[in-house]
Amino acid sequence: MTIDLQASARHCGVDGASAAARRVIAALVRAGDISTADMTDIADRLNAVADDLEATAPPLGDRLVDMWQGDGNTRHDPATGPENPIAPPLEYEGTADGGISADVTLDLPYQGPPSSVHGGVSALMLDHTLGVANGWAGVSGMTAELTLRYHRLTPLFEPVTVSARQVSVDGRKIRTVGAIRHDGRDCVTAEGLFIAKYPPRPR
């Protein structure tokens, strides 16, 4: 048996702390104002944690530089970032058609209509997934247009699949399609136009 020491360190480090924060967020939304918990005490404890983090955080400029080091695979974005507690997060795999997909089950923090995913959350996941699919295909860029069609409600509490694939590259113009599906049926579909350009990284 082998142990991935890097993965274990991440689980115990900022990744583990972010996962715990996701639990807190979901539990707070579920508890609401009908919980029997002492919310004043909980707020005090959470503020104490925030005080500790703010007291030890590096200057913002240093953190921005750190976030954008490496090969371009970020760990802080709000859709896939394991370091970001508001990310579900999505974990992609390659697909037979040359694209990518991720299975995810979303909880109450992502609710829009009753027991359904907020349309803006669907847009976030698809915009990001189309962008990652471009990187997967080898030519990426910035979103110029994103057209969404909402076919039916996307359920919470049940696994859905978010997928995308690049369909064409014409000079700097990249076209990509994607979907969110549940039980094999389209909930949301997307068509994106991307421009092969990126802003400079913080230094």
C-alpha cells in the first residue's frame, strides 16, 4: 500500500481547513434561524478563527503572487479550488470525446429555486468548466460570450454531471460547449466563445 504524502498534507493543511469551512457553511444554511444552537456563541467562535487567520495572513500582494505561480492550474477559484471554501469543488476527468466532466452533489448553500441549484451557480460551473476544457484541449483563453439554456431545474442533494469540450479554434477565437446533466437529461446547456488572451500574472 502506498500513501500520497502530498495529498495527505493538503488534506491536513489549507485543503482540510477549507473542507471544514464548507461543512460550516452548509451546516449554517441548514440550521438557519430555527436551530436550537447558540448562534451568538457560534458567531464568537467563528470570529475568533477569522481573527487568527487575519493576524497571520501575508500581505494581499504576496498572496496574489503565490496564487498564480506554477503551470496555470489554480487551487483558489470558486468552482474547483480546494483552497476555496465556497467551491463545491469540481474534480474533472477526461472523457472519450476529448472533453472533461465532473460529478458533484450540491447542498443548500447553492440553492436558488426550492431544492434546486441557483441559475447563477450553474453559470459559474459551466463558465469555469468550458474554460478548463479549453486548457485540456491545449488552447485556452478568456470568456467573451457565454450563452446558457436552462432546460429544467438542476436538483440539489443528487449527483449531477458537469461536462464540456472544445469544438473549434479559429485564430484567437475558441468555441466550446458544455452541459449540466442529471440522470442523463440536460438541465443546462452552454455555448462559449473564448479569446486566446490572458491578463498578466501578479509579480
